[in-house]
Amino acid sequence: MPPSRSDIRATIETYLSRHVEERPSLEGLLAVLDGTEEPSSRATLPAHVTCSAVVIDRDRRVLHIGHRVTGLLPCLGGHVEAGDRTLLAAAVREVCEKAGLRPGDLCLTSQFLDEPIDVDVHDIDANPAKGEPAHQHFDVRFAFYLTAEQPPALALQGEEVAGVQWLPYADVRSPTLRAKLLAVEADGLDGRPEPVSANALIHDGAGRYLLHLRDDREGMWEPWVLALAGGKRARDDASLEATLRRELAEEVPGLEPAELVPFAVQEATSVDGLAVPMSVYAGLWSGDAEAVDLREGVLLKWFTVATLDRLRLSPGLGNLIRRHAAEHPTVEKPSAAARPLPGEAPAGTVLHVVGVHLHLEYEGKVLLGLRHPDSAYAGGSWHALAGHLKAEAATAGLAREAFEEAGLVIDPADLELVHTVHTMDRPGARPRIQLFFRSRHWEGTPEVREPDRCLAWKWWDAKDLPEQIVPYTRVAIEGIGAGRSYSELGWSR
């Protein structure tokens, strides 16, 4: 079956959400989608939907073909066929048929992902030999990068293609496409593949890895195999870490690794055969997999490295896990009693996340850091120096975070618990215990050591805090100033 009318409409509406000004010029396309005939069938007249592939190389050039019949120099494209699952799949098939490329020679761009870069309306002359009257094409165009450094050898379809040219953005023949390419060039549309998907390599620090069994459904990426949780980047994701945290919240709400650390970049294959550069983040979590509210997939379960050879894994996953295990050997395996077991806690018990925070005071001022705007949490806000605990005491963990984030040397014995905030960010989220410790003694001057997370450190008047500050941090600082040791935030009464 060709792409459904609803799928095509969703693709076009997504495109129009970027280009609202083009809605009047695409009224004809919207009328076709409102009609009763198949919108992508070449028999649908006086207009129908076609697809093209905008293939970009490392020199920021776009592949054009010489069309034998018309004498024009368009991008690679053509009509949708019955076996095309989506418009994107149709564009991939066309470029492979006419230029001899393989789907794996292509990957999506991070700027457009699987959304169209352009929708062009152009007139087609009558073709009496085929019995076709004059009509219009609504050409939906998708952008792809070549995965290789150099363009591969092309095997041209002789019946329709007379030759090829690689044209710089400024020389692209289609005015609408040329304008969009030039507009996005400054945002990094440079022909160099980068990850467009993010997955989580969750481990418990004791040799176990959390794997996710995918659904066995048509159109599912790598169906019925054990894989990592995660997914593809969306347009509004500020970063790949934000992509991953959003995907985890959607797939396995409540599974919140204390920290996500970039570990590797892998290449997977999409359902359409495209190469998918994928960023893998390692995260530490040691909860009960069976208690997680699994929203996607069939199973979530812990496995050890020794069992990998007996499992049906996503390609390359076994080697990835073995590499992580070799680079992060378990020094001391915690006892079984240290891990939560099903049924261990009383019915209704909800596990809490513990965060540790440093409250430094100097001449009536407190130290705060400005979160990077791309941070998955509180981007662009001021926040106390903070972190999540590994298998360590709270004071030891905070001393470690102080050195890693700001270069401050603090003796854990000098840390004094001065305030606790019990928070609930939103309904259904995991509750959190936020511990604030004060240190009277430290060595060093605050410096930015993790610029991808913190842009600056600044001493703020405790009575004149910045407007853009993490809410529970404000509550804690005000509580400390008032001599209170405990606060609550986000709980409904």
C-alpha cells in the first residue's frame, strides 16, 4: 500500500508548521488531500504528490540529474509507488533506482530529520504518448547526507537519466529549495553526518545491563530484539541528552539515571535502510526493572555480560556492552541485599531520587552556577552546585561533584547538612530528596570545568537572588537564611 492520506497530511502539516507563509501556495495540495482519490497516484489529476531526495555531500553540494525527457536538471525523484511505506521511503527508493546508491549510503540531517526540507509546486507538460494531460506535481523533498567522505560511484538509470551534476547550494536549480538550503547553511547544514538518535546504556555498576525487548510489529525498527532504550531526535529537542531523557520518560517513566555520560557513537540501520548515526550515553541506575511502568516494548530486564551470547541482540550491542564492561570493571560487587528486590518494599512504596547540593557562603553571598541553555534540566537557570550519588556517602559524593564541576577541594568531614527539600516536579514523576550541605572550609576558586553543563559561577546576594533560579534552590536558600531545616515543594495538599 502507498502512504496513507493521513500520513501524507501529517507530513505536510509538520512542514507547514515550519513554513506557515507557504500555506496559501499549497492550498491545491491540501485540496487533493481533502479529496477522495489517492493523493500520490499518478492517475490522480489535475495534480498529485511526488517525492525527491536532496542528497548533500561534504562539500555542501547537491546531486542533480539530467532528465532525458524534459532536458531539465532536477534533484533525484519521481512518483510514489504502491510498495512505498512513507513519502520518505519513496524518496530513498527513487535515489537508489536512478543513481545506483544504496540506502545505507545516506543518512538524515539533524536540521530536518525525517521532515521535508521543501515542498515545490511545478507544472508538467502534457505527454500525448502516455496519454497524460498537462498537470501539476506537489513535490515533497527530503534532505540526506552522504555517509562517505567522497561521493560513491554512481550507476545511472539510462532510461531517464542523462548525467549528473553536483551543484553548490547557491547554484541549486530550484529557487525554493535553494533559498532553504542557504538559510540553514549557517545552522550547520554542512554535509557531515552527526547523530540523530540517542540510546541509553543503563548499568547498575555491578555488571548488569538493562535491555529492552522491542515489539514485533510491522514498521518497527529492529523488531523483536533486545536493544537499548532510546529513540530518534525530535525537532524541539535542545540536545541529544534531552532527546534521550524525553524518550526515557515516554518509554519507561520513572527510570531516571543519575547521570548520562556520552560513551560511544554507533551506526544503526533504519527501517528504510538508511544509516543512523546514534549517540550512546552510559547511565547508572540500580532499580527494579520489573517495577518500571513500561510504555513501549515487551520486556525490560537486567542481563549480565556472560549471558549476551545467548540473546538476540540489536547489531553491535553485544560488543558495545563488552567494551563498557572492560572499561568499567566492577571493583566490588554489592551484595544482593543492597539491590532492591521485587516485593522487598511494602506495597505502595515509591523510590525517591537523592540529590546533593553545595551551599557555599562568602560575605553574605551564595555560590550559584548558570546552567547551559541546552541542559536537559533547568537550562538557562541559576542553580546550586549539585549532583546525584553513585554508590557512595552523600558527603563524599558532594565533595567529588565540587571538584569535578568547579575545581573546589572540600573535605567531606567539613560538610554540614543545613536544609532538605522534599520535591515533586510533576504528577507521576519520581519524588526527590534534595540535600543541601554547607562547608565552612574549601580550597580553590570556582572555575567552569564542565562547560557543556555550566556556563559560569557567580556569588549572589542571598537576599537578592536572580529571577531565573531553580525553584527548590530558592526555597532552600531562603529556608537556610530563616533557620529552617526542611521544606516541601510541588506536593498537593
